[in-house]
Amino acid sequence: MIFIDSSVWIEYFKGNKKDIKSEIYNLLDSNQVALAAPVRIEVLSGTSKKDFQTLNLIFSALPIFYPSRQSWQRIDHCLEIAKHNGLTFGFADLLIAVIVNENKGKLWSFDKDFKPMAKLNFLELYN
């Protein structure tokens, strides 16, 4: 399962990079795309009023994964590891990482904050 981050969806909807569109189409055709709930919220909150309904309809066709009770404990553990390594991460990014990891997926993102998370084994990235 490939979880697509907000940064990739934004590039996809801009439509400037054909390789991104092509890869997303391939992943969609093979039923490999998933959404972490925070990504859905981030993208929908940033979309225009005009595009909201269409985008909401597209996202409703994808499996959406939500944090579990254990997610919050995992976030605490990730925070402890990050602090030990002198790193800090935003709440939404940590939540996305934990959701992806709990569901044994990979995250496709252009956000640089996820690379150090991957090095700390918080999640696996999709390249």
C-alpha cells in the first residue's frame, strides 16, 4: 500500500509533472493508493471552493486510514527517539508516519521532514 502525502497530491493537481501523474495512475490502477486521514484533511482544507466537491469525491473512492489508540503511544515513542537524536517533527507529519507504519505501507512524499523519520525507522518511504 502506498500512502500519498499532501506534497505529491499538490504536484499531481498542478499537473505540471507528467511522471507524477503517470505514477499515480499506475498506482491507482493497481489499487495500491491509500490515504492517511491527516493528508486528506490537509489537501481538502487547502483546495478551492470550486474544486472541493470533486476532490472530496475522488478521495472518497480511496481507502482512508485513521489513527488507532496505539498510534498515540507510538507517537510518544517516536518523540522520545527524536528528542534523543536532537530532532523535532511536526505533529501532522508524526501522525502520518505512524499511520503509514502501522498499516505496513510506504509513504510517497516530497516533504524533506520524512527522510530523517525514515532513517529512525518511523516509516518506509516510496521512491
